[in-house]
Amino acid sequence: MTGSRQVRSLSFGAEAAAYERGRPSYPPEVIDWLLPAGACDVLDLGAGTGKLTTRLVERGLNVAAVDPIPEMLEVLRSSLPDTAALLGTAEEIPLPDSSVDAVLVAQAWHWFDPARAVPEVVRVLRPGGRLGLVWNTRDERLGWVRELGRIIGSDGDPVRDRVVLPEPFRDVEHHRVEWTNYLTPQALIDLVASRSYCITSPDHVRAQTLERVRELLATHPALAHRTGLALPYITVCVRATLR
């Protein structure tokens, strides 16, 4: 990972609270698709503030959450005090060998070094275990969401652009789910403020970006004077099984 990408990957702690307020969760059908049948022990790798962790804990699973950013884990621990929240990275996972049935990665695989992360994931997975990757991407077919993308940058397709799962993983499959997240105008501001490029931008650039989002909220016919917003997403997923 280049120095600039590493800085961005570790920048989220500065806006951990905004991340928790603004980022969406994940639809249940996505989690159903990612998890293997009979899974009990699950690692949420790159767990952040626990957006995915919460959904896994709600299912009664034994979940370990691992993230490299202390401020993110602090938010996670405050809402999930009984969940193991461990400081660590995908390249050095702080779990024993063959200790989990599934490793799930939400919004984070593109920050990892695959050459080092894949062997670590293989190490902690039990034979026949599952690796599942998931990203929420904004559906920019709707007018105001397209305008938002022009301000803050489009999400792109992380599966097409970034994901290769080598041996010993097999049966690599892809899945997409369209859904809608409902949020307040302030949560949309928090969503933008918690993006890595916004966090690491010079202060004047960051302020300008957030002001443009506020202007969009105030002037776009679909958004002006609304107390609630409907933000459409396409959630893209990859799953693979350990040989």
C-alpha cells in the first residue's frame, strides 16, 4: 500500500462518531448470502464502528471484531460491550489458527494488502470456511444521488475494480442487492464527512465539499425542506470457500 493510501485507510478515527451516525448498515438478505450454513464463530475484519458487527451479534453469533483504529473500536465497544473488539489488521489478525467459520469484510477489503491478508484469512478460517466481502455503493441512477456523486465522487464498482480471490479459495460467487437507506439531512452530511478523501483533504477543500452538500440539500427539489431522505444503494458482495 502506498503512503497516501495508508494514511487514508487509517484516517477514519478522526471522524469515528460521524462514521457511526452517517454510514448505512447492511440488508439482512446480504448477510444471509454471505454466511455459510451453520456458522457460529465469525470474524468481522476491518469492523470499524461495528455496522456489520451489530447485525451479526443480533443473530446470536459469536463475533470477534478486529480493526486497526482505536477510535473506531471505542465506538464499537460502547454499543457492543460484550463483543470481543480487538486492535489488529488484516495482515496480522489477532486470532488463533482455525478459530472461525467465516471472515466477513465490510467496506474494507480494498484497503488490505492481499498478498499478506489472504494467508492470514486462510490461517484463521476452519477448513471449508467462508470469506465474504461486501460494499454498500450508492445507486446514482436517481437524480439527486447522481448530483451528490458529482460533488463527492462516485463509488464505482469495487468487485470489478479491486477484488481477486486466489487459491486456496474456490467457488467464488458474486451477488448484488438493491435497497434503500432512510436517513436525515444531517446524517448525509456525516456520511460525506466520514469519507477518507474528505477527512484527509485540506481544511478549505473539506469545508467547500461539505458546503456544496448542504447547498444540494437546500436547493434540490427532491431534498429541500425534507426531514427524511431515501438514499438508494446497490450492495455488492463476493463470497468464496476455503478448500
